[in-house]
Amino acid sequence: MVSGRPVDFLVGALRIGEGRSPLDAYGLYGAEHVAADGSVTRRQPSARWRAVLELVAGELRAELASGVEVETKQVSTVLHWRGAPSTEPLAVHAALEAAARHGLELRMGKMSAELLAPGAADKGDVVRELADGARATCFLGDDIGDVPAFVALAELARSGRGRTWRLAVGGPEAPRALVCRADATLDGPAAACAFLAALADRI
């Protein structure tokens, strides 16, 4: 599992480390890793960038309307406007301005914008690491943050080092930038679960 959520959430949601799941999970786009035995490793940004991210969070809370949530993670500051969709233009503008002002990277997601320190890990970095030496690699994604993983698999396919499949999980919020890079599209989460179950049976 490669997720933008922190591993503390993933451990509970996936029941990792309880002897029930063989999964490894990567949280915060690869900045955190929890192994199947529950052991966790983290890559933190420097103290300088952590201070910048805290400063940005304070600025954005003061600047934006109450309908926009400002979340601080270990490696980023995130704006969410799912509860107030009409605030999207203002939130995106504020995120762009903050990224330019402080030299941060900006990643867009579903009804969200994430500000990170330069050179922060993304899902493509994780996929490159996991796919190294593999005969076949498949990645399922449904958000704009999954595009780097699809790009990494496209690079791997061009190099001739193993077979790859990029599967987009469709839905009303599936970003076109992801779907247009996919080898195929699954019809929503239920179809994704059915695919994974069938794949597990075949393996």
C-alpha cells in the first residue's frame, strides 16, 4: 500500500502488525514505511523545512475561510476544501502563493493541495524501489497523487525491465491526468477489490 495518509492511520485501517496482514505500507507518499511486523521507519524533512511548513500552516489558517481545513502532517501542510467546494479557487490561489513565497513543492489531490519541502518523496520513488528487479509490477491508483507511480511504471516499461500494468480506479472524481496514463480503467472501488481478489487467487 502506497498512500498519502500517515502510517499511523494505515496501521489501524489495514491491521498491520497484528499477524493478520502480510502488507507493507508506505505513508506520506513514501516518507514513512511500516513493515508487516509493525516496525516503522520515517524520513523527516530538515528542521529548517519543518519550521517553514509550520509557518505556512499558520499563515494559511489566518488567510483562508473557515470552510478550508489546514492540516499539518509530519512532512507537509495540506489544504482540504471537500466540505466547502466553492472555496476551491481561493484555496488553490493561496496554496500557489505560499509555495512560491516559501520555495515549497505543491501537489494537487482530490479537493486538496499539499505543500512539501523540495525533493520530498512521491509514489513514483516508492514504485521504482519496489519494482527494481521484479518481473512484473502492477499499480492501482485513483488520485492525482498516483500519477508519479504511473510515470515510474512507464519508464520501467520503456526500459524493458519487467512487465507493467497501470490501472486507474474510475469514479466521478478520477482525474483525467491519471486515467489518460492508464493501461486500463476499473469501474470503481468494488471492481478494484474484485481484481485484487482474483489476482491473489491466481498467485
